[in-house]
Amino acid sequence: VHPAGTGERIARMLVDRLDGLSRERGVRVLLVSQGQDPSGPARELLAHAAARGLSTLDLITAFQRLAADDPGLRERYFFGHMTPAGNRWVAQEIAAALERHGAPAASGGPP
């Protein structure tokens, strides 16, 4: 159990640890924020990760922009948790980000 109010510090430490392990093992990391409501701590954690050289994807801000133009999107993408449509959107955004960062495209499974 950690003391109340230390979650942000712990999250930064975890990002630092992930950064070190990824460099040590030669793997790339994409840190993704997702949800429907932006928060300062989430943005700060993405900024911290980006400053460490990790790739980041802010789907909270992306969702907010899309929802501003389509008020019904919130109901289609979230119902307590993300809906299948919301999960599909997240997966597509992650796949596009991975391609932008040089990861090979997924094959989609066996023919």
C-alpha cells in the first residue's frame, strides 16, 4: 500500500523503470492514454515519458476532439467501460501509431 497522493510519483518511477528496461532489452515502448476525460496527471505522465524518449499516444485528447464534433460518440464508445466500437477505435489508433513509429503492420491473422 502506498501513501495517498503518491500515485503520480509512482507512475513516473514506473515509466522511468520501463524506459530503462526497454533500452536494456532493445525494445520500443508506446505509452497510450485512453479514456474520455482529460486529466493533468495523465498529460504530465505522457510528457514525462516523451521527455525520456518513449513514444506516446494521447487518445484522451483525440477522443475529446472527436466528441466535440460528434456528441453521440461518448455513448457509442463508452458505457461504463469502453464499448466494442470504442475498443476498435483504440486498436486502430494504436496500430496507426505503431506504423508511424516504424513497427511492421499486423497481418490480421492467418488467411
